[in-house]
Amino acid sequence: MPKEVFGAGYSFLKDPQLMTLEEIGRIAESFVKLGVQKIRLTGGEPLLRQDIPELVSILKNKLLVPDVAITTNGWLLEKAVPALKIAGLNRLNVSVDSLDDNTAGRLNGLGFKISRVLSAIDAACDAAIPVKINCVIQKGVNDHQIIELCDYFRKRKIPIRFIEFMDVGNTNHWNASKVVSAKAIVELINAQWPLIPVGPAYRGEVASRYSYSDGAGEVGLISSVTEPFCKDCHRARLSADGKFYTCLFASFGWDVLACLRAGADPKELTAFVSRIWKGRLDKYSDDRAELLASGEARAKIEMSYIGG
């Protein structure tokens, strides 16, 4: 969230605009009724909500969601680990874009030191919560640290996912010249530690997976820019103020929270969600090259608003 856009004077959402814990549960129930078996709590930074462990418990123990995960920057994670474990959290993804404090501080925009995040990752592993690392690679920023990142996490048998720098939103200063392709990343790692391709764990998995031939863990690549996967994408997103987005690169969302607050019963709410999903026509990543070539400007929702 660049300071020049989201500075001290920025008008953030107020509490009445946000979904309450009960409302999140009721909307999530509609998705579960339609077959959703995996829910990820992301952000922004989800651990800024102090009721996240309670929400995890609702999803796991009331709605019986098989797979509940959290994606976090790790800054508030260590103290939350015990409560998340008790609540039944299945998995964690932690963002680590660099092991160097200067680079990490530049990328997070606040100068936060990475040691606190690494300590939180250790705490989660000690609590037996499975952890994966998310790392967005930008040419000239952190691409020279790929091998260092692999070395650190393979020693700990923690999978790492390298993500191509994507043109999500309108404020991340994306440029095609900053993209390091998934293919180039694989070739770099394979030259250091031979890799073996691993098939997808489920239909629609967005990461191409590889295991180290020496058995020291796994690497994944998410290649939305160079190898789009729109045709098999089945991810939906719900913003903190209850808007339903059918694509990470969407320009608008459907107001599910307004539908709920207008008095929709569970059956009506589920039908509303179903109609939105059945009508989706999203394929931005497939169309990206053509759109860029045409010079067509398209406003997109920020990733900090609807998550990754």
C-alpha cells in the first residue's frame, strides 16, 4: 500500500461498513452450501482483526470447512499462533520477499525487519501448523536473492512459492520489464539444486510445483503473467465490506453484504451468490497482452482490498 496513495490522510473504511463476525459467517455459509471446501483469510493484513481466531473457529467447527488457511505478512503472527492452533487453522502462507532487512523494509514500505517474521514462522512450525512462503519477485529488486531464499527455507523443509510480479490494482508501479518469469526462476534454482516436476495436488491449483531431487522440500511457481491459468481458475474473493469479486483483476464487485442487510434469508443469499458465479466471464490474464498493446486503461481493485 504505497504511502503516496495510502498516507495519513487516506480515508479508510469505518467499522459500520465492514462485515461483522456474524455476517462473515452467514455469507461464508452460502459459499459452503454451493460447494466451497477451502476458505483463505487474507487482506490487507488479516491479523489486524483481533477476532480472527474466533472466525477460524466458526469456519472450522460450525461450518465444517475442510480447509481454512491464512495469508499474512507475519508481523502480528507470533502472538496469534497459540489461538489459531486451538481454533483449528489448517495452514499458513507467510509473505517473505527478502531475507535482507533493507530490501524487506523497502518492499513493505515501513522499514520492518524480517527477523520478527522469521521468528513467527518458527513459532508456527513449532506448533505444527503447516507453513508455505509467498515471495513476489521483481527484477532489480530481489531477484538476486532467490537462491538465498531457497537455501534458507529448504534447510527448514518449508515450501516456498515464487510469484511473478503482477499488475494487480493501479498503485504497485507494475511494468512488464520488472517481471522475472517463472521459467527463469526454475532454471536458476535447478542449476543450483536439481528439481523434479510434481503434479497438481488438486484441480485448478495455481502453482506449478517442483521438489528438490535430494528430498529437501518443495518449490512452487505462480506464473499469472507469462502462463495465465484463467480457464481453470475457481477462486472467488470477498472484501472486508462484503463485496463479491469473481477475479483478482476485477473492476467491480457485487454487494453481498447489502443483500444480507436488506433482509435476505439463507436461501435467497445463496441464490444471489450462485447467480453471480454462474455469470462470470473473467479472463484478464489471458487478455493482458492484447490490452497492454492497445493501450486500453482499465481500473482494477487493489490487492490490499481483496487479497491475493
